[in-house]
Amino acid sequence: MDRDSPGAQSARPRPGGAARPRERALDRAAFLALAAGLGLTAALAAAGAAGIVRPARNTGYLERLFTAERVHTIDLAVADWDAFLANASAEEYVEVDAVIDGERLEGVGLRAKGNNSLSHVTRRGLTRFSMKIEFDHYRAGLTYHGLDKLSLDASFQDNSYLKTPLAFALMRHLGVPAPATSFTEVRANGTRIGLYLAIEEPEDAFARRIWGPSHGVLYKPDYRSLEAENADVALCYLGDDPARYPGIFDEALTPVDAGAEARLIRALRLLDAGEVEAAVDVDATLRYFAAQVFVANLDSYLGHTGHNYLLYEDEGRIQMLPWDYNLAFGTYALGRPELADDAGTYVNLPIDEPAAADILARRPLFSRLMERDGYRARYHAYLQELVDGFVGAGRLARTVGRARELIAPYVAPDPTAYVTYDEWLAGVDALETFCSLRAESIAGQLSGAIPTTQAGQAAAPGTLVDAGGLDLADLGELADLDR
């Protein structure tokens, strides 16, 4: 529903094949000022008219697939759809034709995707899988008007269908780049599969769109196992050997060479030493953390897993970008006995201590920033902007209201939906309520009426915002899949 906007040396291999250059780009300048919620069509049109978007750079996919005023269609022509479903857990590509809003692209790659979600869906014998379409998997150079890869998100544990688009909208409101999204009705051989969220994969087209042709390196760090320490994914400095950072370098989304590895490791070494300005794009990262803490996402850098973020390095400085919000808004805690699952805990999540002390001690990018009063004050100012400029100014209500009206006719007949239509309505209402209450709590924390640390809140429970009327389960839980 919304969006922001090769030449490489010897590339380090990454899962699924070697990194390779591609040929699409868009100037950074067209998008620096865009923070337009769920749709940027008008802004893009204005940029094109002004000559900011260069015609030689193919980003036509933005105006075609990623527009907010309608639900799009993707029909997958698959030789054996039943066989694809049966083999989904292997995450192997099959060759299909994709018909996007009536335009046919022949010979693209399609596979199921997901870690936890894929496992749960497969184990229960369900068929609503999230998927990836890689346009140039079988035919080198094939793109959809400049787009190299696309995800189709099945809204696993998201009864509202809106968690990711809303989280991205909050990020964009603070000027943080995020992948483009749109709602899409997916069909297989003409038969309706369901309503999905189409998401621009953050690879070459995304990097060129946001930062231009001379962009830096983009990563999606990921843990090796939940039991491992995964200190590299936590952005801890582990020495100068690139082999110590497989969770980063094996997860590069754009080409990475020895020079890029050395730059990133140097940034982590400087961060470890407290030389923050030399290692971090401070302002961009503070904006990211403000939105991240607002949405109370524990399945993230500030949670136990430490992953689900994009890491961008350019000229030796790093910043974070958003990714994966189906368990945000406090819902990561559902079904986990080690975590509190009452809504009040996450509505009132302390802004200065949004995770347990032992976790924050192993998250240097956040902790180093919060050590400095000036940075903390700027982070607080960005939180205040979300409270006043997004929620208080009515943008939350308008964003949710427009999306509810847009997708309602597609949710009702969705043949593979995890929840009923009434449960979807409850999920949308719960999401808007959570954000309103969260804004109320953050406003109180910023004013000093509510403590900003876990110990402070434990000592003054009477100051907290009452979330007793909100049930996080309405936002989506695993039990929804078992009926």
C-alpha cells in the first residue's frame, strides 16, 4: 500500500546463489522528503513531472503494482499447483507465468517462504503460504518494470492484515525508507487463493531506488539458531575476521566484497569503542528506533532473536531499516509462557528500556545511542512526533480507515483466511486501539507522568495507561490456525 523508492567486485556467496549485479536505479533525491503513509502515487507523479525521476531508470513497478487506491491481482499460472503446495516446505523455486494486473510475465520463479510461519502452516496441513516471486530466477535480466523480486505475505498471525503496512507507515512518517507494499488478490490458474500483501523485496531495485546507483551494501542479518548467541546479528564486535560474522555477510542482499566486509567490521569496532558518529548514521537510526519502539516489536533487534531488520552500510557508517512486523504490537508474547501477554505490558513498554537489561546489554547499536543525553533527547522528539503528528493529527485513523474500506470486500470471501470476517474486523479495531493507547502511554512517559524504565514502572503501577479492554489475541495468535 505504500513505498519510499551492477558493478560489483568479486562477490561473497550467499544463500540461494552468488550475489550478482543488476541494472535498475532511481535517484535518492526523489524520495528523501517522502513520508506519505500508505501511498505515494501523487508524489511520484510530481517527481516525474519535475524531472527528478530519470526516465532511464526503470521504477515503473511503483506506479503499477504499488498504488494504494485499489486491490491488485496476481494470477499464477502453475503447471501443477497441488504439487507446489505439497512441496512448499522445501522452499524450492518452480517456473511459472505471473499475470500481474493483466500483464503476463513468462518464466518467473515462485517458491513458498517463511521460517516459523512455513513450519506452522505445513504442520497443520494448511495451504496459505507466503511466497516469493523472483522475476529473473530463470531468465537473466527479466524484471517487472524494474522490480527484481516480490514477496506475497499471507498475514500469518496478523488478523488485521495491517500490521506490516501500518508499521511501514509509521517508519515513513519519520523519514525512514521502507519497502513498497500493496494489497493483492492472488489466484492460481484463475482460482482465488486469497488476499495477500505484496511487498517489494529489499534487494537491488530497492537499494537503487532509495540511495541511487552508487549505493552501499544492504544486509538482512539472521540468526543461525535460537539457542546460539548470534552476537554478530546483535552487531557486537567480534574481531576483524569476516568469518566471525556469518549472520551478516552470508545474508547480504546486494553484492559484498572484501572491502565492504572490512568497512562494516570497522563500524562495529568503532561502535564498540563508543565512537558512535564515525560508525553510525545517528539521525537515521534514532528515527528507526523511535518507530520500532512505538510498535512494541519483540521479534526484532530489541528482542530475544535480535533479527528482523535490514542493515545498510555506506562509506563505513551503518543504519537500520524496517522488516517483518507480523508479530509486532505486542503479539510476539502470545503463546510464550516466559513473557507477559497482557496488553498493558506492551502498551506501556518503557521507551528508554524497551527490553530486558540482559538483552539491551547485548544490543550495542541501541545502547550506545541511549548513553548520550543529546541522542536520547532527539529519540524522544521523534517519539513525540509519532504521538502528535501521526496519532494525534488523525493520520492513524485515516490510514486504518482507508485500508479497512479497501480490503473489506476481499477479506469476506477469502477462501484461505486464517480468521473469519468478524475476527478480521476485531483485529483491525484492536490494532487501532493498541496504537492509540500506546501513543497515550508514550505521551505520559515523555511528559514525566509515567516512568520510562521497567524498574520505574514496576514501582509506580498506578501511573500506567489502562489497557484492560484490549485483548492482544484479537491481533492474531497461533491458536487461530488450529480451528
